[in-house]
Amino acid sequence: MLTTTTRASDRTRRYALLAAAALCAAVLGYHVLSTGEVMDPVYAAALPTEAKGILDVLWYDMALLIALGGLGMIAAAYNPRWRVPLAWFVGGHYLALSAICLVFSFSWFGEAWSLIHWAVFAPMSLVTIWAAKS
């Protein structure tokens, strides 16, 4: 039997997941709109065709991961049984991605802000992990 506190807590988790999904949509929009800014120099660079192809695949794979993460968050917002798997797979992936961005930002640029992606993916991962708590 659900208590008022349980229902309120579930509602809070639902809204947090929906907010994180909205952030995914915004990040996806930015990702798609900045494709030319990021990928045109890659296409113009004197790189082997195979390297350009791999980078192209990775760029669009990232878009797919952002989109599927957002869809997963929407599904988990309305189906609490999805929240633990979402936290493990999407939340874990976004948390690892945040760490990768921080490591490479420090490695390449000596500071955290050049690859700022971690500042978006870390909060989304923490929302999925928090929402998975029963």
C-alpha cells in the first residue's frame, strides 16, 4: 500500500527524471546543431578516410545514446521498475562519460572546462541513480 509520503517521493523522482529527459533533449538538439562546427574540420583534416568514418560513426552514436537515454528516463519516470536498470546502464554510462570528459579535458587542455560535457552528463547520471532508490 502506498502512503502519501511514498506517492510524493515517487512524484518527485518522476519529475526529476522528466527534467533530466528534457535536458537530454536540449543536449541532443545542441549536439545535432553543432555537427558542422565539430565534424566539418574533421572532414577537412588530412586524416585517413577510415579515421574520418570512425569519428563520423562515433558522433552519431553519441547522438543516439543521448536520445535513448532521454527516452529511457521518460519510460522510467512512469514505470518505477525501470529505474534500477536505467541507473545502472544509462546513469552508469553518463557517469563514466563524465569521468572520461574530465580526464581528457585535463590531459589535453590542463583544465576541466574545455570538454564541459561532464557538467551536463554527471547531473543526469546522478538523477537516474537517485531516482532508482526505493
